[in-house]
Amino acid sequence: MSTLLSISNALLWVFMIFQFICFIMLAKLVANFLNRFRISNTSVAPVKLHVGVQAPLFRETDQNGQIVALSETEGKPTLLLFTDDSCSICKQLIPTLPTLKEHTDIRIIVIAHERKDAQIKDIPDGVHFLRSDQIIEDYLFPGAPAMILVDHKRYIISNEIVNSSHQLEVFLRHSLKSTNS
Amino acid sequence: MEIMVVFIRFLFSIMFLSSAISKLKKLEYHRIIIQEYKILPPSLVKIFSRFDVLGELVIGTLFLLGLFHKTASALAILLLSIYSVAILVNLLRGNRNISCGCGGVVGNHKLSWWLVLRNLALILIAVWLYNSESILGSLDAFLSGVPISGTFNTEFLFITLSTCTTFLIIQSVRLLFSLQQRITKLFLEY
């Protein structure tokens, strides 16, 4: 009888732990959801990283196995291009990035979600490609495709949704020009 | 008293392991935080950031297994003392607006005297752990010949379960509190 009581007691503890884990996961989900937006003039607006704030740091391995760290800027601005495997504009944008890099002296990092059925595979030379859900979460998922331009001191100088390679180039030139002036 | 030793040992283990894991996930960020303390020369920052995480992993694992109990307690006292001195120096310099870089279940907060007090309390508990003996859940005792019925028995199982539950209750309360703050902020914005 005492063994049976001990087993049922242990099972109750395990059940309680399981319930607490479920509760914490649910609460974290709600907290993440609530942190994604703010209320502005009685309407809901998404929360995004504003210009002038320090960009969250990261250190990840790129498509060539090379370690890429945001802090290692080499004195150049860094363009973070957020993409998604299901986004057709992103697939059109990526091949144009080497031309963009030729015209502007910047470091380019393309970021996408971690996926098993990855569709974005052909990454041009000189462009770092990172798959990291953590980076996307840290940058409050700015959208896809979206560009975040970070200066050499790690401050965000631009955070925009882009719809074409031309728009990306315009945003980039404008941001770099306003920073230099 | 033996039950209390195992209970505290597990809580210390969770604290150090969760802190080490959160630092490992964001090692670059952790390195910058250590740099912001402005205590170590730049050449030593990278080495210390790795040594610190490794130390926490070792302490957490030793406490969890009940192995080299005194060594783990001594290392915990040493590491917590280093953190406290670093915080104290920056508080005296007036450099409060940086993250403590504590990580894990203890969270990340701006430097304050409260952190020094908290660390002092943790050091005192670690000193008490150093001076206490426990056979329950101790791999040291098991390896030195104490039978399994005396080390990893039903009592040990229930202490493990109750420690897990206590930890989860603390985490739930913290999460609920932050949720309440966020919802209040949204209401205020509305």
C-alpha cells in the first residue's frame, strides 16, 4: 500500500511539473506576442527597432562555415537583409547584392529563418548568409524583405521594408549619405 | 538539514547552468558586457568571458551530480566574489547604466546595490554548503561505498521533484509579473 502511495505521489509531482512547464510555455508565447506591438492613437502598431538604438549583437556561422559577428565591422557599415524562403522578392534581391556591394563599401549579411526545406541556396560570393531564428527574434522580425543598416559603431541608421532592388539601393544610398553628412 | 542541503544544491545547479547556457547562446553579447565593466584589459576580456561560462558549467554540473561537493562550493564562492567585486567597483565609479550580465534564471538587470546584497547572500549560502555534509543524492558518497538505498533513494526522488516544482513556481510568478506589467503598459497606451 505504501509503495502504491509513493508511486501515485511521485506521479502527481510529475504531472504538476508538466502542467507548470505547459503554463510557462503558454505565458512566454503570450509575452512574445504582446511584445510585438504597441498601441498608438488607439490603433495597433508593430514594434520595431528604431533608428539610433544599438543593434543587438550576434555571432553565427555563415553558409561557408565562417564566423560572422556584428561587432567585427572593420570600420564599415553593415547591411542586414532579412529574408524568407517563401518570399519571391527576396529571391530576386539576393543575386543583385554583389552589384550593390561594388557601389557602396559595406558588409552585407542576409538573414533567414532556420528551415529544413530551405529554398534560398544560391548565395553570391562576398555575401554572408545566416540562418538564425534568434537573430530574427532579437531584431523583432522587421519583415521580409527588410533592410536594417548598422553603422560601424553598431547604431541602427535605417530600418525599412523593401520591395525591389532599386528601392533597396535608394534606401541604402540615402541612409549612407545622411550619415556621412 | 540534509534535505535542505540537497534542495539548495539543486537550486544552485539550476542557477549556474541556466546562466551558463544563456551566456553560451549569446557569447558575443556576454563579451561586450564584460568589456563594459571596464575592469579587465581588452586582451583578457575574451579569455575571461569563456573562463566564466566554463566555470559556471562546471559548478552547475558538480552541484547537480553531488560530485566534489567542497570544490564546487569553493568555486561558486570564488566566482560569486569576482562578480560582486566587479559590480561594486562599477557602482563606486558611478557606472550603473550597464547590464549585470547575470543571465539565466537570475535575469539581466542594471547594476545596483541590490545585486551586491543578493550576491553576498548567495556567497553566504555557498559557504554554508561548503561546511555541510550530505549523503543524499551525492555521487561522492556513492563512489566511496555508501549503498544506493542511502544516496539515490525515494527521499532523494521527492526532493528532486519538489526542487523542480519550486523552480517552476518561481519562474511562473516572474513571468506572470512581467505579463501583468506589459498588459498594464498596453492599457495605458490605449
